[in-house]
Amino acid sequence: MKKLVLSGLAGLLAIAVVGTPLALRAQASTNAPAAEKKAAKKAAPKAVPFRGKIKTIDHNAKTISIGKETIQVTSETKITKANKPATLADGVEGDMAAGSYHKDADGKLNALTIRFGPKVQTESSNTTTNKP
């Protein structure tokens, strides 16, 4: 009887030793994608919208100041005026501007898009006709 109990305990111990690494691998594999998703969320900066009158434009530093924010213009910034491509030189102090930026690791506000002037409404293909 003692041999039967000891062999049963030895069998359970063997199953526990063999099964533990499988359980640990299963836990590690399910946590890895979640960690990667969190890293991907942190890597993708959130776009923050802005809008207001242009206080200053510094062509040397390639920045614009709107309100209390100074926004850096980069080579990736898409600038438009009247729905057409534009450059930083097309902006005029005192005019309205809108767009979006993201904050980098150094705290700089890098512009993603800038639109100089008021928003231009485009004509839609659904035109109405006046019926008599």
C-alpha cells in the first residue's frame, strides 16, 4: 500500500514538473502581444489640433507661434492655403491658422499639418436647382 501511495505521489510530482514549463510558456506567449500593443501605442504620437491667430513666424527657426504655443515646422509638415499646397512664407502674422501637431520626446511641438487662412468650403457634387 505504501508503494502504491509513493508511486502515485511520484507520478503527480513528475506531471507537475513537466507541466509547469508548459503553463509558463502559455502565460508568456499571451502577455507578449499585449506588451507589444502597449509599446505600439506609446510609439504612435497623438495628434493634437490647434487653431488661432498667428502671433509670429520665425523663418530661420521654422516655427510659428499661436497663442502660448510655439510649433516647429518640419520637412514632413503639410502646409496648405486655400486648399492648395503652400510654404511657411505664405503665412502672414495676424492671419488665422489651424492644423495639428504632436509632442516629441524632447517636448517640442512638431506640426503635422498647417492650414493658413480660413477653411475653404469646397463645392459638393449635389447641386440643388431652383424649381419654379
